[in-house]
Amino acid sequence: MNEIDKLKTRYAKAIEDGKKIEMFTSTSEWNWYVDHVIEPTIKDYTSRILTGKILSDKEDWIMRGMIMGIKMITETPSQFINTANEAKKKAKSLQEYIANE
């Protein structure tokens, strides 16, 4: 398999992953979960930290780690979508390069 085929395969995989994630995150179930579970949990944990309701440093660090982990659930899908969009651009550029060769 030559380098061009490897690039095409990698771009196709990134595009496919982005489409899958975009389809999943556009479902009403996902949006309900984000709006009614994830976001309120993040707000609650952040409020606890900022108002000093956390009594120990250990619990504070655990809570901060949980916030970061939960935020990853909502931020990571957009990274897949951005990667897919970038792969589309690169695949198009590669195709234009091949056509001009």
C-alpha cells in the first residue's frame, strides 16, 4: 500500500468517525442527557467548589477531576467533528494534487 492510499484510508476513517459522532450527538436522547444530567452536574460540582462546601483538599481535587472528566464527555465529540472536517479538506486537497499530477 503506498503513501497516498494510506492517507486516503486515514482521511476516510476520520470522516466516517466524525459522521458517526455527529449523528449520535444530534439525537434527542443525547441532547436531553447533556441538558438534564451532564450540565446540571457540572454546575452543581462547580458551585460546591466555589462556595467552599468542600471540606477537604482531597475531596476538592477529586471533585475538580470529576468536572474535567465530565466536561470531556461533551467536548470530545466536537473534536471528532473538527477532525472529520479537517480530513475532508485534506482529502480534497490530496485529490486535487493527484488530478494535477
